[in-house]
Amino acid sequence: MAGKFSFLKEEFLIDGTWGGLDLDASMRHLRAGIGSGGSTVSETAFAALGATSVVLTPVIVEQCEAIRVEFATDEGVWTATLDLASQQVTFLNKSTGEVEPPLAVRPEAGKRAAGSFALERMGIPAMETPRGNVTIDTVLVLVYLQQHHAGRDTFGSVNVADMNLTLEVCFGVLDEASARLKAQAKATRSRATRDATALRKANEQRHKYGLPTSFDLDLEQERHDKEAAQHAADRLRLAQELEHHQGVLTARDTEATRALQAVSDAAAAADQAHRALASLYERRGLARQRRTAAEEAMRPRTHCPECEQPLQARSGEGPLCPVCRQPDPGLPARQAQRAQELARAKDAAAEADTALSAGQQSAQKAIEARRRAEQDAQRLAARAAMYRAQEITPRETARARAGTGESEARAKLEAVKARRQELAQIAELEKKEAASSQQSDEATKAWAVAEENAQEHRKQTAKQLSQIFADIAIPMAPDKIRSATIDPKTLAPKINNRTLKQLARSAGLVSIAHTAYHLMALEAARSMPLVLLPRVQWLDAPLDGLGGGPEGERLANAVLTVCAENASSDSQIVLTTPQALPVSPQGLHATEHNSNRPLIPHARSESDNL
């Protein structure tokens, strides 16, 4: 049986001021209409405990800085303060002064959540198993009837696996030890399946190799080892031979390089000789021009340079000018000078011809030297290339082939070693598979024994819960409900042997079933020792699906009457409805609220969400 848990107070920090409402009563009735904030305070109460599935309205998000809930447990009075900015909850035991460091609502992996701490205060273990988890949000479904879930499926949108485990743990049909046994049986079965699959795949891989034995692998390893050694020896021998031949080739390449340099030098000399011929040709041309001018000067003038008519002979003493035929005493001297100049011009022209001829011979010799150098260079380059082709390339090819052969042999050798390891792994897998299979059998047997006991206990628990459920649900609508039971398999309610999903068209019956189911959970927490639920229920607008008119009013009065009758001093019901209770149970504390008198009195009036 879970320990004591009841809400005492809920407060909100708005603009630096705390304010809220008192919840300390066994039957706390919040008579709240639309716009008064009834759903807001119910959602925030569980948000302060670390729940993540609740919805915070704009008035909380925009105005509120923190939410504080005060609740009583067997350990004393606690407060849970949710800081909305950091999304962390601080728990304080007002009785002992114990303070729990701030816990995140959505913590990182491996860290404790605020909801887990709140569950422990309720006396419920937070569990994480392969089958599912028990969290504050799954337990919340059993202690808090949300307004928007009142006319829908029983457990809202909670994960099915988590909800099934939570129902089993909270209603005592599967304790924590049994849950561990069941999870262990499933985990060992999965492990045994994985080990068997790994062994099967390893054997299939071995079949591909032809099922070699250790002796076969030894022979194959020895053969590949010898092949690798032979290839390595060939590669080393070829490397040594290549080193010698590379030296010879280097010398021949050096000779070819020197020959190419000689070709370059000869070409430079030929170019220089050709450049020298240009000046000789120019010199010869000038000499010939001077000789021609001298020869022209030596010829007698027969025509006047002005009119180009033949000159007439004139008489007179002394040498006559050939132009004007007048006496010219300086003619012999000029004739002698011109003869000397002609002789010198002829000598200069002959000398230029001789120099040009010598230059041409030198240029021809340079060209022939260049051709010989080119032939030598080609011969030496061809000899080096032939040596490379005959001595170097075959050995390089053979060395590469030897290296490839060595690599292939070593790869085959590694494959043989890997297959040898596979043989060892198969032996280990066989041992592991046998051990995991044995563990799976043992865990399955242990769970089978526990399950047999659990199934019988489950049936008895479902029978007790069905009786409680029927005693609560039928009086709410005796003319509509003929039978009310709890399904032993799912622990979900059935009305007239139909599930709530099958009753979806009758929103009234669904709402009644929801309310009755939560009151059943409260009574089970009070009267059944193995039930781990806290003795508290928060019912937010459970009558919304009953409809209006006389029929809706009649059903609402019947439901409220049953709710009031189920109030007791050892538990707590927090009820939010717009209707007044038809009866006043002992311990009732009722307050009336509306849009002018909201449940959060100090919220700013500009918000229209209350």
C-alpha cells in the first residue's frame, strides 16, 4: 500500500508576489465556471511535481515565474517549487528541513528526474525496464482525470507499454521483483537468440570455406607462408640487381646528358659563326661599293653631268678638263690619286671576300660539329633507353610482380589466420550460446512460476476491482449501466461488457466510466494492501460529457452524489465542477470561483485565459 499523499496548498509567483489557494481538505470542491482557471490550477499542480504531459496555459507561461505545491506525506510536509525559466523543481521537507537539489523536469540521460523524486514521495517506485517504464506521467493518468480526457480513451495518449506496466505495478498484480523477473526473462531470451544467430552465421561462413579443420588450416598456412617468403626473396634479389643496373644506367644517362650539352654548345657556336658572317657580308658589300665608286671615278667624262650632252673638244695648252675641255693642270695628280684609291678598293674587296670565305668555312665547320654532337647525343640516349628496356624495365616488372605475389600470399595467410580465429570464436560462441540458452531457460522458468502465481493474483485483483468499480459506477446511472467490470488482461474498465472505445458514441457513459474508474482507484488505494496508488484523486470537470437538460442534470447529480459519498478522512478528492454538490460530506471545503473571482487571485486582469 502506498503511503500518505494529499495536496495542502498551491501558489503562483507573479510579479514577485506569491498567491494561490488552499487545498487542505479530504473533499476539496472548486466550484469553478468557464474562465475561472480550474483546468489551469490542476495542470500546474502536477507540473510542479515534474510531470511533462500537462499543458500550461498562456497565463502561466506569460505571467508566472514559479509554481509551488505543498503536499503531505508520511515523511512530513513537502513543497515542490517549479522554476518555469530553468524547468527545474526544488523539493523541501518543511518538517525536517531537508532540501533536494534542483532536479530537471526533462533531465539528460542517466540523471534523476523531478518526477521520479515525486513518485518516491507517493510510495511508487520509478522503474525503467525493457518492457516499459513507470513514470510520473503514467501514474498521473490514474490519479488525475484531465478535462480534455474525460470523454476520450481511458488512458489518453500515454505509451501503451508504459501504461500496461504502470497498471500492473500500481494495482499490485506485478510487483517490482516480478517485473524484474519478466524483464530478465525477455532480456535473456533476446540474448540467447542473438547468440544463436551469431553461432549460426559463423557456421554458415565456415561452410563457405568448405569446413576446414585445424590441420587443413595448418597446411594452407604453411604453403602461403612459403609463397610469401619466396616472393619476398625474389623481390630482394631483383632489388639488388636493379641497384647495380641503375648505377650503369645512371652513368649512361650522364653521358647522354653531356652529349646533349655538347649539342647545345655546338649549336651556340654555329649561331655565333652565323652572326659573324653578317658583319663579313656587310664589310664585303661596303668594299665592293668603294671599288665600284673608284672604278667610276677612273672613267673619263664624255657627257656633261648637267645636260648629259656630249662634250665638245676645245683647244688649249696643258691637260684639258674632260668636262669643259679647258686646260686642267691638276688632272694628272687627281688621276694618280684615283688610281691609288681604286687599287686600295680592289685590295679591300679581295680581303673582304677572303674573310667572308673563311667565315663561311668556320660556320660550315660549326654546323658539321653540331650535327656530329646531335648524332652522338641520339646514339647515347638510344643506348641508355635500350639499356633501360633490356635491363631495368623487366626487373622492375618482375619486382612489382613479386611484391604483388607477396601481398596476395600474405593476404591469404591472414585469411587463414582469420579462419583459425573463427574456429576459436565458434568454440567460444558455442559456449556462450549454451550459457545464454541455459540462463534464458532458467529465467523463463523463474518467470513462469512467478507468472502462474501472478495470473491467479491478477484474476483475484481484477475481481476485487470489478466489485469496487460496479459499486461506484452503477449508482451513477442505474438505468443505463447493467454491469461494470475490470478486464483482467488490460485492467481497463468495461461498461455493459463493452470497452470505452466501443462506447465512444455515448460520451455520457464514457465520462461516467472515467469518473468511476478514478474513484475505484481511490477506494482500491484505501482498502487493498497491495495497491501502490496514493490516496488522492484530482477530478477536473468530469461532468462535461453528460450533456444538458433534465437528463444531464439528473446524471450530474447522481455522479456528484457518488463522489461525495466516496470522500473520507483518510484520503483526498479535489473536484472541479461548475455545479454544487447535492450533499455535503464530512471534511468538505468548497469555494466558488468565476471570471471575476479566479482561482489565481493575483493574475493580471489583461489576460483572458482565466
